[in-house]
Amino acid sequence: MQPLGLTAVENRLYLRHLLGSHNFTITAQVLNTSGAVIESIRETLLDGQVNIQRDSPVRRTASLTFFDPDRRLHFDSNSPFGSTLFLDRMIRVTHSTVVPNV
């Protein structure tokens, strides 16, 4: 988990909140190799999971399912469009938990 910049009290409230029902948001963005956002693809994201392996050379892998019947995402290495996912594109998935009073 990335440092959240919380005080000890806020961190306890945060962890306690995670044990119960809570709201969260998921965002997905296409990035270039510099980390700049090219576009948001949150609206098309249906499902997925992120796997983290601490002692592996590749620490994070993801499996994502998109709803894109019109092929607007152009996830194709032969596509002439700017949002193509290939060696020069990445996807960032962010899970944000909403905790009242923190």
C-alpha cells in the first residue's frame, strides 16, 4: 500500500472503515511512457483484478475487461490512433476508498 500521509489516528479510522461496508471509486487511464495521461477509460471498464507479487521482477500484473463494442479504444498494435496500447502505452488503475472524516 502506498503511504497515505495520514496521522496515526486517521490511519486507525481508515483501517477500521475498510472492515465494514464502504464506498470506493475505480479509475483507469491510458498513459504515455512519461506518465502523462492520454485519456480516461473508466467508462468502459467492466471488471478486472490487479495482482501484486513483492519478490517478482514484474511486481504488478492486471487483467481487465472493457466494454467497447464500437472499438473506440483502438487497443490494437496496428491501429493508427493515439490511444493504442503497445510498448509506448500503459494503463493506470486507481482504487480510491472514501472514508468520512479523514
